[in-house]
Amino acid sequence: MLLNLARTLARSAANGPGERFVVWVQGCPLACPGCWNPDTWAFGRRELHSVQDLAAIILATPGLEGVTFTGGEPFAQARALAALAAPVRAAGLSVFVFTGYDLSELTLPAHRALLELADVVVAGRYRQAERTLDLPWRGSGNQRVHFLSNRYGPEQLAGLPEVEFHLSTDGSLAVTGFPTAALLGRTTAG
Amino acid sequence: MSAYMTLLTPMTDQACLLDALADLGFGAALVEVHATPVRLEGYGGDQRTQTAHIVIRRHNVGVASNDVGFLATATGYQALVSDFDHPKLGSGWLAQLNQRYSAHWSAKQERLAAEERRRQEQERQRLVEAQRQAVHDRAKAMGYRVQETREGETVRLLLVKRTY
């Protein structure tokens, strides 16, 4: 089984609780105006990874708390992500999913399979008019954090890194998480 | 009057040529270096038609010798050695000179390459440090606390601001 991905990041602390392996899937049917990752909307082939290989990479990465699925729209590849989440959960890692759908929209069997393996789901369209800087893990105020297992609770939302910069040896900066436009603009402009 | 034997040698670097001459016994005290070429002189003090930028005067070459010169040209220094001095400073000597020149030239290229690598590495380190400092400064100015860790050679900067 294959996943079409935009990119991965082997270690991040700004995409859910703890140190996480982040998977950005390629393809999103929602195309929310103002989305941070419009390059992940198209459903064309980008980086194909076998579920088995990616699971092996994740499980070989030391010190992880869990994996985070984002994108793109993870539930557009729910069946393959559920197949990836299963060995990850079995190994004791947690599963965190960002989706543009509300939970009530996720009714297909593949959707349910992924939801059953998820510890936390942040759900809802990104609405530019409701853009917020005050809610952890959310870009707009309408989005909801659902704790689907007993592993985490609202107390995990406090004091987490919001933004993460990766400074490479050539001086280039990569950013992930939830930066304010001002921070992003000012920091990368320098 | 002895005829000059002229040889073209692919020697383009003055410093390397002077070092090579020094290796063969013609150190700085015995060699003239001119910004513009000067006339060579014969054993009797006569002015020769040849000119050169680097000159070993005849009394430093040998009894009854003529001046030896090196003229800078677009294709490198041209050696000017008279027929009379050929037995002593002929093709064998020029070959030795060329070997010494090549050794100095190679050493210089390696030195320059090492300096360039060092310069590029310093520039890379300066850029990374400037970027790192910029993230720290601007994040702090906006009220973020910065946690810095390293992932291999990549620096990771985590920005934490609010407590929910």
C-alpha cells in the first residue's frame, strides 16, 4: 500500500505533544482559503512511500512520542494512514491527526479505521476570518481538539512550542508549527 | 658576441619562479626584479637587444658570462640564456628550474585551495550563526522563549510563548 506524501520531518515538537515524526500527505479536496500549505492541495503524484517502509523508518527513529498526520488532507488517504498508524500504535507511539473535516463528516469505513487509531484529532476547516493566535494546535477558532483516547487531555495543551525553526548547515531555515505572520516575516527576512 | 638561446617555459607566477631560482642557488640577493623589462648586458658590458623583467647579472652567473633574463609574456616567463652560458645554464638547468617551479606552483595551488576552503567554511559558520542569532533576537522581541537543541548538524529552535 502506498502513500502520496508532500514531505516528512523526522522530529518536531511543534506539531502535537512531545517529539513527533510528522507526515504531510499530498492532496486536499477542501482547499481552504488562506491555507498555509497550498502546495499540498493537488492530488498528483509527489513522493510515493510504501506504508511498510515508512513505518520501519518511524519505528527506527529514537526518542519519539508519536506521529502526526497533516497535509494536505489526511483523511483523503485514510486507508493507507490507518495501515501506517496500526504498527505505530502497537509500538507504543501516539497518533495525532490534523484534518479539515469535522468529525461528523468522517463516516466512511476507512475514516473510522483511522479515527479508531488516533489519540488526538484537530478537526475543522481553516477559516481565514476566524484566524486565531490564541488556541494551541489550531489555526482558526472554529476548529476543535478531540481527545479520542485516554493518553492525552486538555492539560497537554499548556506550554507547548508553537513554532519550530530548523537551521541547516548551509544557513537555510525551515519553519513548522504555528508561526504568526509577523514572526515568520520578520525572522525569515533577516 | 654569443647568440642567445631562447626557451619558452610555461612559468606564469613570479613568486614561484623566484623561489625556483633560489632553490638553484640564485637567491634574492643575486636576482633583480623589474616592473618593466630592462636591457640585458653581455660579458663586456654591452647592451643586448633582449629585455627581461627578472635578471641575473653576468657577474653572478660566471666568468665571461652574459646576463640571464626572464621576460614576462602572455604565455609565461621566457628564459633568455646566451649560447655561451648554455653548457652551464642550458636545457638541463632549465629543466631543473621547471621542476622546482612546478613544485612551488603545486604547493601554492594547494595553499590557495586550503585557504579558499577555510574562507568558505568561515562564511558558512558566520551565516549559520547570524541566522541563529536573528531567530533568537526576533523571537525574544516578540515574547517567545527559545529552546535550542541540535539534531545532527541541524540546529532546532523551539519557540514557546503562551501558557494556556
